[in-house]
Amino acid sequence: MRRLLSLYRGLNIRLGGFAVLDQALVGGTNVLTAVIVGRLCGPAELGLYALATTTWYLILAFLDSLIISPFTVFVHRLDDEKRTTYAGSAIAHVAGLSVIATTALVFGAALLYWTGYPKLAVVIAALAVTLPVRLLRQFARRFHYASLNLNRALVLDISVAVLQVSALATFYYLGFLSAAGAYLAVGVAYVVVLSVWLIRQKKSFRVRREWVFVDFLKNWILGRWLVASQLSTIVAAQSLPWVIAFALNESQVGIFFGCTMLVRIGAPFLVAIQNVLAPRSAEAFAESGLAGLRRVVKQTTVGLVLVMGVFATFLVFGGDFLVRSFFGTDYGGQQAVVALLAMSELAYASMLGAASGLTVLERSDLLFRSHLIGILVTVAMAFALIGEYGLPGAAAAQLAGTAIGSVAAIYCYRGVVRNLLECELAEPTA
């Protein structure tokens, strides 16, 4: 028994190490891309890049909620043959989402151009061109996470990172680097890597048309509330650049985005934990029931608060120096903004365990309602504070909304667990 426990702990440590390393690579590559655009093209171009990025995050919410998260939960309940068919359905769902989202982006770009925003229209068009491979890349890495083959995800992301930075350098050398050029450069890197990945993984997917819609309906039952929840979270955070653009200007959007990217240096750790937490929570609940799930949620919450607390404290005192070091002197003087955003990141980390618990317990509707409360607070405070206080007002709005939404999610999770425990205790006497 001790030997098995030792092996299990060793596996957890190894997987956690791969997850953090992989996500650090992905997050570092994204930050480096933003730094390159911000330093070489200026705050205005970085602002355009940031506005397009908010659109990408919205589309990503549909991918994660309706395809990736249900796949992660359900794949452990299937035999090998059905897993291959279910994976094939997932690939078909990614293709369908690509068509719908690309079409929407093309119409959006045309509308922006006709209404007098040609620069932003070009960036959105560049995102539309590269969207299918961006979606497939995200699915590919999370496919390996779902099966806990994190070494393969790491190889995939190392390949992307090398080619992405190389493509950005090439675009700069040729004089094509801009917000739109950055999206095209990233797309080129994805096409090369994913072409190889599809060839190597083709045996893992078997598309059966009669199962594609059936599997989508199964995903929809779980994912409909997840997508609403994620959209509310993303809108709460990603609406701020648009409000800043409306109240101030694109350069201020770029400065705020630079501060956000600095704070999100800790995001790879959070995303790595999330990527491993989802399959671990599902596996713990399937094997040990509510007790196993509660243990995973508690350990995750305590660990995240401790680690992110140290990180937030560091940024509270040294954030402005780091912003100027990464992005340049045009981005300086934003210590208050960085400090508030760092505290917001800590508040977000505190509810990830509870969010995973609600998802596994199939109560993502409560998670959505918690996030909805947060978005309403964020948007309301943003409109009230940005005009008078500028970027610190935007950061304060994000902190308030994130903190309130996190408290609501934790409260809902504890309520669901308490009700289930009461039901378990009542069963023997029934």
C-alpha cells in the first residue's frame, strides 16, 4: 500500500511539473509576443492587438466549454474504442466552431471597416484568417492533457514557441510586423506544427457521422452552463480594454494590456493547475466519490492561495519596475494598476478549486451565476471609475468583480457539498 501511495505521489509530482513547465512555456511565449509588439510597434499597436485578443478569448470560451471541458470529463468513462470515436467527434466539433467563428469575424471586420475603424478591422481580419489553426492548436494540447500525456503537450508547445518567435523575427526583419502581422506570424507557426501533429495522431481519431451530433448533445448538457460561466468571466475581464478605448484611447489600452500581461506571468501556473485539476477532479470523484473530490479541491485551494499570495506581494511592490523593464518607459508609472491587477489574480486563484468541484458535480449553472455577479460588478464599476480615475479605476473594477464572483463560487460549492453530505447521512435511516 505504501509503495502504491509513493508511486501515486510521484506521478502527481511529475505531472504537475510537466504541467507547470508546459504552461510556463505557453504563457512565456504569449508574453514575449506582446512585449515584441509593444516595444517595437508602440502602445497604439499593442492596444489594437489587445482588442483583437479579447475577441479570441471569447471564441476560446466556446471551445473550452462545449468541446474541451466535456471531453476531459467524459473521456475517462469510455472504453478505448469509444474514446477514439468521441475524439473524432471532438475534432468535427472544432471544425464546426471554426467555420462559425471565422464567418462571424469576417462580418465583424467588414462592419468595423465600414464604420470608420480600418486599423482594427485589419487586425480582426488577420485573426479570422488564423482562427482555425488557433482553435486546433488549443484542442491538440488539451487533448494530451485530458489523457495526462503532458510530455507530448510539452513537445507540441516547444515546437510552436520556437517557430512562433522565429516567424515574428522574420516579419520584423521584412518590415511587416504590426498587430495584424503578429497574428499572421503566429498562424504560420501553428500551420507548420499542426500539420505534423495531425499526421502523427490520425489513429487517435475516428469520425463517425452518426455520433457527431449525439456527442455534441451530450457535451451541450454539461457545457451550456460552462460556456455561459466562462463567457461571463471573460467578458468581465476582456470588456475593460473596450471601455478604456471608448473612454480614453488605444494607447491607454496598450498600456493597460502591458500591465495585464505582466501580472499574467503567473497565469501559466494557474492554467497548468486548471488543466491537470479538471481530469484529476473527475478521476477522484469517479474513484472515491465526494470525499475524493473534496480532498482535491481543498488541497488545490490552499496551495494556489499560498503560491499566488507570494506572487501578488512581489508585484505589489515591484510591478512598475517590471512593466518599464519589459515594455519600455512609455508604459511606466502604473504601480497602482499592477498592484490591483495582482490582487485580482489572487482572488481568481482562490476559486479555481471550487469551480472544478462544481463542474464535476455538474452544477456549472451555479458557477455561471457566480461569474455573472462578478461581471455585473466589474462593468458597472468600470463605467463609473475609468472616466475619473483612468487605468487605476479599470484595475479596481476588475478586482472588485473578481473578488465578489470568487466568493460567490466558493459559497455555492460549499452549499452543494453540504447538501450532498446531508443526503448521504440520511440514506441509512430511510
